[in-house]
Amino acid sequence: MNDVNIIGAGLSKFGRQPGTSGRQMAVTAIGAALDDAGISWPDVQVAFGGSDGAGLADTLVAELGFTGIPFTNVKNGCATGGSALVSAVNAIRSGAADIALAVGFDKHPRGAFDPIPAEWGLDDGYGDAGLMVTTQFFGSKIARYMGVHGITPPTLAKVAEKAYRNGALNPNAWRREPMTADEIAGAAMVNDPLTRYMFCSPGEGGAAVVVASAEATRRLGARGVQVRAISHRTRRFGSFEVFSPAVQGTGEPVSVTADAATAAFEQAGIAPGDVDVAQLQDTESGAEIMHMAECGFCEHGAQEQWIAEGRTEIGGVFPVNTDGGCIANGEPIGASGLRQIHEIVTQLRGDGGDRQVPGAPKVGFTHVYGAPGISACTVLTV
């Protein structure tokens, strides 16, 4: 299997940016990624990218340059960025290109996401019943999980508290004001047990990543971070997912996150315990908690003790969402997965500044989860 390295990663600012379109944020992120890689747009041989509602990624060539390369649009919900990266990596692995780019971007209006049932293979009655409201799904999923595994409400607030504290150290984050766990727990309830500040908000931003073959990395003299593994999975029967919130079959629901993470670790030939820093999808506080166990980093129910002991803090033994995650950055759907990659690359290079994980981390992990049950994971190493 051909080695693939990330040689460039770039972001726009995240958060409300009046007067700046999602396309402009994408172009900013791509420019930053190209500069980081030490190349220009004509050096890119193939590209993949997408957004949920800010336009078609392939049309960015109007601003980037008409070089004639293949540019494929990707739309996989919150896993859009991760899926674009899968495609870019596979293009390098196959020998179709030496240098490829993945980009994700979005610019969502204020308020909750408003998906259309027909676009998800559902009839209008599903929406009429309120089952398209994502906050309701996440509330019910974490409530069930807490009951089964003994997680208490204060732990939800501690996860969000960490997110805002880390976001305050991230110059690109949207939410840069720390909040206490008491403030978070005492905020207005959205869907029990999740309060307002335990959720991420639909947001704005762009992220881009340049990947290259080992030969191109050497030729360019780039600071490569190796893509040790990358996986992408859809739901199996018996899963409990956004827009499909039912426990089917017998026993515990299966997990698309667990499937994607297991595949990534098997491909990488390492264990979850080898990871030094991780980015886990945190659409809300409960998601980060559940994904810690679903990705194999701890036993179900152990998260409460881990968080109480500070293990997931920047200075802990297993730092999670060092850039503030979705809670502090918001969720521009197309960009989130590649924002995670940018943060892990930053950490593995030792460029995290005030939020740098101590001890020169060598192995990083990213995980995205999207509706209606799709996940992408990576293992990155230096």
C-alpha cells in the first residue's frame, strides 16, 4: 500500500462572518493549505470536496484557477470532510495522482438544522412528528446511554466546560470565552438532559488538506504527517442513528463509529491505547462521551471517572478536542472533519502554541459522525 502524507493543512476563521461567503472561506482555507505545503494550485492533480448548503466545491476553480483537474463533489452529512479526505488519500494510494486536495466548507443560518425528510429517504410524516429535529435525537440517545452506563449530568457540563476552555486558546475558534460547568448546567434546557451550551451550533468555516505520495513529499521537502490509516463506514442493521432512532434486533445497538474506528486501528496496526491526542465528534457533550468508548479508548461507563480525573484535558493522558471541538468551533458541516485533521497535524508538528499537548505526541486520531449513520476515522503519525 502506497504511503500517503499530509503536507499541508489550512483553515478559515470559524463562526459568524457577515459578508463572507462559504466559498470565500473555502478559498481562504485552500490558500492556507497550499502555502503550508509550499505549493501552488497548479501543482494539485486531483481534488475532492463539499458542503451541505454553501455550494458545489468543484466550482471553486473559478477562483482557484482553470487547470482542468478532476474535482469531485462530496456530500456525506457531518462526515463530508472526512469522506473527501478518504477519496483524496485513495487517489494517491492508487497511483492516480501524486498530490491531491480535500476541502470542506459551509455557511449555515442561525438556528437548528432543518433537514428535509425526502432527502434522507423518509416520508413527510417523519418530519411532522418532529423526528427530523437533531437536538431531540441527541438528547434521547445520551439519556438512554446515561441510564445504561451510569453517566451523571454533571459530566455533560464538564465536557462542554473543557471545550470552551480549549476554544479560548484557539485563534480560529468561534466560541472563545470560557464558561464554568455550573453556567453550562444551569443554562436553558434544549432536549433533556442537554442544555443550550452543551450543543454545538450550525456555523461557518472552511478547512482544506493537501496529501501527497511519499516520493512527492521527499521531492518537495515537506513536513509530512503520515496517514497511517483512514476508514469510512455506513450503518449496519441494529444501529441507533440520526433520523433512525430505534433500537432494533436484540441487545445493545451496533455502532457505525465502532466499525469505522476498529477498521482504522486494524489498518494502522496499532491499538487505541497508542493514541496521544484525539479529535472526536462532539455535536454535543454526550457525543464526545459516547464516542470515547465507541472508538475503543475506554470501557462504556468509564468516561465519568476519566473526565473527573482530567484525563481528556490538554495536559491529561488522553487529550480530546484540543481545539475546542464542534462545541467551541461550531459545525459548518462540510468543514468539521477536515478541521479535526488540521488540529491533529498541528499537534503532531508541535505547533499548538498555548494548547499544545506536552510530551511531543506521535500518534493522533480523528473521528467524525454524521446522519443518517456514517463515520470516518483516521490514524495519523509522525
